[in-house]
Amino acid sequence: MTDKIIVLTTAASKDEARKLARALVERFLAACVNIIPQIGSIYRWEGEIEETEECLLVIKSTTAAFERVRDAIAELHSYELPECIAISIEDGSMKYLNWIEQSVK
């Protein structure tokens, strides 16, 4: 097990996804953010079932930075309740994991 994580969030548009991704990297909260456009999401919100197109952000960071990542997403996001889920990275290329470590402060 490592102290590296993948954080998932979604955004309403590609522009918002880019804004979030750039801010996280500029603030040294993420080494890299992949943007996967046009995913379909079906969810329950305020008692209704909603269906929409979103972008998925795959954020590479560290457990030490997670609270700041979560706070930045809450600050910058257009959603009232943005997704913010951290998944532990069990193992990986040591060079890549070291790069994440060096990129996140």
C-alpha cells in the first residue's frame, strides 16, 4: 500500500472540468488530472431521478493532500454537492509514484 490516491469527481462541462483540473495542478494538490468527457450519469437528487452528461476527473494525489483537494473541489465546483471520493493506490510504478510525491506539496 502507498500513500498515493486517486480522487474522483465529476463536472457539468468540459470547461468546468478543465478549470478544476488546472486549479488542482497549479495549487500543487494533484500531479495529474485526467478528464474523461461525456460520461452518462443517472442519480437521485432531491427525490427525483436525474440523467445527465458529465465529465469525470481522475485526480492523482496523496493522502496528505486529500483534505485540501476536497476543500478546493468544494470551493471551485458549480455543484451544490460535488462528488469527491478518494481511492487508495495499492501499488504502482515506483518512478510514477515518486513523480506524484514530487508534484504534490
